[in-house]
Amino acid sequence: MQGIEVLKQAFENIYIAGAGSIGTALGNALARSGVKVTLYTIEEDVARSVNGLHINQEYFPNALLSEKLMATTRAEELQQADILFLAIPSVITVDFVLQNKEFISDETVLVNLAKGFGCGRMTIAACLQKMVANPVCTLKGPTFAREIMNGAPTAMTFAAHDPLLFEKISSLFAGTPLYLDYTDDVEGVEFLSILKNIYAIILGIVDANFDSPNLRFLVLTRAFAEMRKIMLLNGGEEGSLFHYCGYGDFGLTALNNLSRNRTLGLLIGKGFFTRDISDKVVLEGKMAVNIICNEILKEEECSGFPLICELNRIFMNNYDVSAFVGNILKTMR
């Protein structure tokens, strides 16, 4: 036990950028285990409710938070951070770090929770590794924030090039309901977190048109195979598919109706999807489809990736969604 406490002390000042659902849930889980955690937010009303009422009125109005979970709107406080979890939308994650670089020590460990591309076709972790001197890690897995808030056992994959960081972070999570596994395949984990959102949309479209277990798992299997090919094409390691960030996260996102990207697929499949809905909700899968199809996979390679390329046609053109399932099945003979 003494060894764990020593490792915990290595991360005494825990900060989470983002006081949304996942940032609050993660911070509260750590705080409940006795760790002091500070949420950084630009929303002053959220900071006041966390500090004064121990409630995040915006995201979890009915959940009492640990008194060890505090919030700040002062970016300069980030210079105290030993570890900084990035729990903000993927489209602003890299910009946030660069804009606040003067407040973030080079020794601060950056842990990315966002799921999306960072700059062009590069993942967030790859962008940060190129642009800052900090150790850059990633933490991904089958996690709904509501479940974490309720104390449900939850699994995540921690990826870092330095295995010592896993020892430190696993000790930090001791006493929480979060269970971690480890890989040094940072890029593979990042890509899987992007791909699982895309293929969850596809499963949503399929299920909206056919409530068929046979068809569902036919497409699920082919989707997982496509994810594998794209991840390997971009330098990921096959073993990452069988960490929590792989099969587990894909299954949760593709098959559970709490998933926003699966819900997007259901809306598309039922004919209720509009650009207005898309613009108001952060849908990481939709934003990533175009990058993968047009920048990573070339048009001539689409025959090898029929599911994602057919989905891209939905977002790019006027498309008869009722033909989607038939179109993808034609490619499976």
C-alpha cells in the first residue's frame, strides 16, 4: 500500500480540462477515492455550482459531487498540474493546449480523452507529440459518463510510450471503479477511438432499417474487420483491438442507444436526420468520415473499405438511405 501512495504522490496536482459530462464524471470518480481534482472550465456558472453547491448543474444536476472536486476558470492555475486530462471536444483539443502553452509546464503529463482528429489527418496525440515537449498519453474505453457517475465498474485503456506512466496512473485510479489495461500503441488507440464512432453510425443505420440479429452481427463483424485494416494501415498494432479501447469500446458505442453516434445512425436510417441536428451535437464519427475516406483512403481503395465509403456517400450527396443495406451487402459476396 505504501508503494501505491508514493506513486500517487507523483501526481499530486490533478487537473481536468473540461467540466462536461466525461470530465466531471472522471474527476468525481478520482475525488471520491480521496484525490484532490480540479476541473478547468470557461463556464463560470459551472465553476460556481461545482465549488459552491458540489453539483454540476449543467451536466449532472441531480448528482452530488465529492467535496474534493473543485473547479476553476483561471487558466494560469494549469501551471500547477502534474497531470492534465484533456476532456474537451476533439475539434478544439490541440488549439486549447497551444493557446494555453504558457500555463502548462513541459513536465505536465497530457492525457487525451477526446476522440477525433487533431490537425488534418493526424490524431490528437500525434499532433501534440509534434507540437509540445510534454509526455502525451491517451485514455480510451467503453465508457458512458452517466455510468461512471453512478459508480459502475468501467474499463479503459491507457496508452503511453513510457510504461512507468502506467504504473503511476494505475495507482492514481486505485480505489475508483475504473479498471485500466495498458499498451504502448498510442496511435492505434487513438485511431480505434475515431473508427468506433464511424462504424457505430453504420450499425445505427442498419438497425433502423432491419431489426435483425443475424444482419446486425454480420455487419458488426465486417465493420470490425474494416476497423482493423484502417488501424493497421495507419501504424496501429493488432493487439490493441483486444484491449478495452478496441472490441469493448466498439461494442458499447455501436450497440447501445446511449451512444450519440449510434443514435445519429438511427436518425439517418429512419429519415429524421437533418444538418441542423448534426450542427448542434458533437458527433465525432460524422466529422471523421470525410477525413478517412478522402485523405487517408483514396477513392481507388474504396473497394477494400465498402462500409465506410458507402457511409461517406450519405454525407456527401443526395442519397437514398433505404438502399444503404442492400448496397453494402452487394460488396460482401
